[in-house]
Amino acid sequence: MSDAAFDEFSYLPAQAADIGVPVPTVSRLTHRLADGRVISALRFGDPDAAPEVTFLHGAGLNAHTWDTTVLHLGLPALVLDLPGHGDSSWRDDARYTGGSIAVDVAPAVHEWTNGHRQVLVGHSLGGLAAAALAARHPDLVRSVVLVDISPGIDPNGAASSIRAFFAGPTDWASRDELVERALTFGLGGTREAATRGVSLNSRVRPDGRVEWKHHFAHLANRLAEDPDAASAVDAAHRAEAGVLSAAGWDDLAAVTAPMTLVTGTRGFLTDADRSEFLRRVPRARHTELDTAHNVHEERPRELAALVRSAHDRA
């Protein structure tokens, strides 16, 4: 087994045909950071046109999770693989917070947008990173759309459930095994969608074994094998939660661009969470869609329309 002949864009024609839009030009970009790590991204649309919208995905996902939303949107777009995900380098310190991610991706976004201010769309962990990026680099951002996330909400969901999903071997004989595991855990929706998601979020190693691309799977697997270490990590997360939450609220307070919060009726935010967000950020627009946490996968057309509205208003 090898990835040599795998075309990461091979699913786009069928996805575009399903919604009745043309297949856009799309390419893979790479930016090398000063410490040698790389940030990878997809550019949708005319390569000579500046991106209008930049997307940041959630934990355990990758740039391709936004494919259908971007197809519905129909605007030139930049879609990043967050550090530790997709084709972007892992962090040696395994620190994946909104602030640390913003520091990592800022130079790449500066390069690829060439000074053209973006509608910045962030889901879950990517939403916390979007707020941090907008707070630190207002010159990059014309509007911010946060998708089912608020400071104080764990963007990884329940850590124990993640460890349960990734418990077991760190590598597999085939992607079919990963698809079956995802479906067993109720992930991925249809078999077709699960197959696409697994194909784009895994890689074949030189020895022919298949592994997840993102760092979180490997970290979770290690913790699943060491209950004491897992308990220590959970305790550290609880201890740091207040600090990260405060930093997230500080970031949102510093954002000067227009802001939209999109939540799912079955997402991560409770009624109290939504109320607290709107109390602290009263200028933000809020829309709720009938969906779970991965709004962009369950309601891509509706989310694209909200992003387009944010773009047109800014």
C-alpha cells in the first residue's frame, strides 16, 4: 500500500457535482517557519487572486473538512491545516491552544494573503485560534466567524471519549479498518463520507501501515495506554482551563472586526454558554442552526451563506 498515486483532490468533482457547482482551481501551499516547521494549506480559486476567506478547522480534523463549505461559498479561499494536523508539522511541546496556533499560522497567512484582509472563519479549536489571530493581527482581518465555540468550552470535547476512540494500535493494516472504527463510534455519517474523511485524514507510512495524520491521535493513544499519565493530563487541563478561558475572553475583547457566532442546536455550547458569550461580546451577531458540533459538515450550505453575508457586510 502506498499514497504515491493518491490524489487529495479526487473527491472534489463528485462533491461539486452533488451541489451543482463547477470544480474550482485548488492547490497545496507550504510555508516554512523560522524553526523549520511547516504550515500547509489549500488555496481555492484563481491563484492570481487574493483569498477573500481564510478557514481554520477544529481539533483532529484537517483543511479538507471545509471542502463542501468552500464549494458552496464560491469565493477565493485559503484553508489551513492547523499545526499538528494534516500536512502541517507537529509541535514538539504538543501545545495546541488558540494562542500558540495563532502565533504559528500568522506568518503563513501574512504571506499567502498579501495584505488582503480576510473573513476569518474558525471552528472549535480553530475558532479560538481565529480570535487570537484577529486580536493580535487586526491588519489581517475584516470579519470573524466563530463556529460552535466559546472561551471556556473544551474544543476537544470530552477528553475521555477522544482517548477511547484512539485507543488501540497507532497504525493499521488498511484505511478500511479506520473507516469501520469511525462508523462503530458513530463518526463520519455515511460510509461514503467516513471513507472520504479517513482517506484525507490519514497517511500510509513507508512500511505500508496506515496512521492518522494529526498529532492528537498519537497523544491520545499514548494516554490511553497509561492511566496515570492520562489522569495527570486531565488534572493539568483542569488547572489551566481558567487561564485559557480568560485568555480567550481577552482575545475576543481585543477583536475590532465585526464578529458572528454560529452555534449548533446539538453543539458544544449550552444556553448558558451562548448567553455568556453574547453578554461579553454584545456586538456579535448570533445564528443557530439545527446541527451538531461539526456545523460545516452537517450544514455546509447554510454556513457558507452566513460566511458570505459576513463577507458582504464587512
